[in-house]
Amino acid sequence: MNRQGTITRIEGKDVWLTTQPLAGCGNGCGTEGGCNCIQTGKFVEFRAWNPENLNLKEGDFIDVNVPNGAAFMAGLRLLVLPLVLMGVAWFTWPLYGDPNAEGPRFALSAGVLVLAMASNFLRRKEKTQNMPTVVRVIPVMDLTPLALAKN
């Protein structure tokens, strides 16, 4: 999915841009870390990645590609996978430990859950994996008056 917006600031290869929220955007939902958006009045500000080192400056109107399924995969990796691994640890405990020892069984399962979730936060440093990427700068002459008025 492609979005267009205006650059508000540049930090290395990270570009912050504002655009109007989508119809399904949860105005003020507070999930800034989850959807990478910050509600700023009627506009949405979010961070994109400039992998091709395009010559950008503040105020440029740009086209950004948001990877399909990025939020779905992030949810799987952050929530579902740790819970599945915890369940595997819990139900396979009788194979290698005392089936009646609930304390060690719980400790192993909780430890696996914590390690799986911690690995997600360590992987967060690979922030470019699911980030929106800058595709191109849209020249001012290609913009319609309506697009100029919105941004």
C-alpha cells in the first residue's frame, strides 16, 4: 500500500512525514509503538526509511510504500510465537522432567515466554525490516491543488 505525505524532519535514513489518517485509523488509540504512528490533530505523523538515500529535504511531498502484512507478521512474532513456545514448553515438560513437578514446569514455561519476548525487543534494532520505505519524491508540478491543500 502506498501513502503520500510531507516530510517534517529527517534523522539519517529515517524520515518523518505527515499524512491524513486512513479511514480505519483509531484516532488517538495510543499504539505509537505498534503502528508506528503518532496522532497529531487531524494529521498522522509516522517514520519511514530511505534505503536508496534519495535526496530529500523537509517539506518535500513523497510517496511511501507500506509493506503488506507488516502489522500481521509483527503481531505473530510479538504475541503468538512466544505463547506457542510457552505452550510447547509446558506440554513437553513430562517428556524430560517429573510430570508432577508444577514449579519447575511453570518456571521453564515462563522462562521460554520471557526469552521469546525479549528476543523480539532485541530484534527491534532491525527496525527497517517492516518499516515503510520512501519510494520517490513527488515533484510539485505533479501535485493536484487538492493534495497541496491537504498537506
